[in-house]
Amino acid sequence: MNTAHRASIKTVLFSLLLFLPVGLFAQEDADLRRAAKALGVKGTIVIESLDGSTRYIFNQKRAATRYSPASTFKIPNTLIAIETGAIGGADDTIRWDGVTRGIDNWNRDQTLRSAFQVSCVWFYQELARRVGFPPYERFLQAMKYGNRVTGDSLTLFWLNDALKISALEQIRVLRGVVREEFPFRTDAYATLKRIMVAEEKMDSYVLYGKTGWSVRLRQQIGWYVGYAETPAGVWLFAVNLDITSEADLPLRKQLALDALKAKGIL
């Protein structure tokens, strides 16, 4: 390659960089690193302003690595189910089939609201049967959701390692949800946001979030993704970490809260 060609390539690359978000090349954040170290977790966390101008990150390499979304897929799944008419709204009910499952809160009739909050797998599997493959494939493409792969199991693709997404991609999807940029009706977004509320502190913040746990896979990953609405603006976050036992599960949300507090967001 001659000097002229190298100079041309450098010019093109520099021009492209001008259009990328300011926070894209954020340094590893010391506050987030300390929060993760204090909890003794192996994982990553990304926090980003809604406009994309500010990003805090711990473990950049892992943040770009794709894993099964597990139950964090209930965020797009809820939008898809409402948009396609698989379910009508937050209080619509699906009857329990009478099969006893390992989580007591699942062994009863569920509304969309309750199923989201207790992360009821059988409920969303029934929604998947109602939705079918073609709508999933269409909406995953429209949302640019991770690797956009559904595989060959309609009721397991978000649980069995077919569909994968990184923490950085979770942030981009969350931005589209908050801004309502994807092809879903206004009532679908409104319903999702109501049932995503995880914590409210008067005149301080509202935290929206969804956990996930890839319990079916050999490498078990725990997720907590969502966003915080504060008087100073909206901040998106995505945590994933290695899970070695159920005792690790509370660390997903704890790391997110500790990190958001460390950055003065909460």
C-alpha cells in the first residue's frame, strides 16, 4: 500500500469518527471498577446518557461480547406480543396449565404484568406460540437486536443460546425503547414502561429494569438492564455477570444500583 492510499484511508476513518457518539470510546471507569470489585463479581456494566454523549463502562471487552439475553428478552417480547395481538394489555390473563414448576410464583394464573415481574417463562412461551416465527424475525431485524437469530425453537430461542446480545447492544435497544423509535404502537410502549417500573423514589428517580438468568446454559450469565429517569435526564444501563449459584443473583441489581449511585445518577 503506497503513502497516498494510507493517507486516503486515514481521512475516511477520521471522517467516520466524527459521526460516532462522543462517549463511544469512553475510558474504563474507575468508579464502576471499584463497584464491581467491592461485590467480587466477574462481569461488565455500561451506563450511558440517553443522548449518547456520555458513557461510563467497566470491562469494555466483555461489554462487546454477546450472550443469551435470557429473560431480558421480555422487554422486546412484550412489545412484539402486544403489537401482534398475542395479548391485549398489562392485565390480560393466561390461565396456568396446572404443571408445577420450580418457582412458586409461576404456579398460578398470570397477567402480562405479573408474568413480567416474576419473569414467568411459561407465560412468555405461550405468547411465543401465539406470535410465531415470522413476526419475531421481522421485529428482531427492525430493532437490530443482537445477532437476530431465532434458531429452530420458537419457545426457547432467547433461552438456549440461539439469540445473543451484548451489553452495548442492550443499551442501543433500550434507547430505542425509551425514545419509541421501533415500529410498535404507542400503547405497546406505554404498557411495557408501566410493567418495567422496578423502583420509585419520590422527586428523585424512577428505575425501570428487567433481570435475566441463562440458567439452561453451561456458562450461566446474569443480566440487569434498564434505565433511570431522573430530574437531570435519563440514563441507560446494562449489567451482565457470571453466575455460579443462586446466591449471586441479587448482585445483578446491586451492581447497577451501586454504579448509578457512584456516578451521582441516583
